[in-house]
Amino acid sequence: MDYNYSRKKNNNRGNRGNYKQGFWMIVIDTNILVYATFKDSRFFDQSIKIIEREDVIIPQIVFYEYIKVLTEVYPDWLKFHKD
């Protein structure tokens, strides 16, 4: 996984959005959550590091997609995660 969080400055249009303020948020995709769920995933460590950052947002739709993926791929997923 290669993540590039910076934007190139367009000199013709100046700074846009939050670039000028130096504040960025990382929006998590469903794949990152799925990779972080399974320790045998080759992206497990990288996805955990991303999720644990302070500047991360997980949109509600991504959470719903995550549950949908897990219940389709592993129908008994919830049974294994009960306390």
C-alpha cells in the first residue's frame, strides 16, 4: 500500500480548501477495515497503523459496507466475536 497524503500546489489557482491551513483528515475505506480485521492479511500492520492515527475519519457508509462484506464472506462472523 502506498499512501500519498500531500497535494500538489497548483500555482495558477493558489491554495484550495484546508491546504492553506495545513490540516488534513484521512478517510478510511472499507478495505482498510477488512485488512485490519484479519491478522493473516498482508496489509494488517499497515492498516492498523492508519486506523490508529488521530486524523482519521470512518464514514458511516464505510462502516455499513464493512459489516456487509464480513457477513457475506463470513456468515458466522458475529458468532466468533461475541464475548
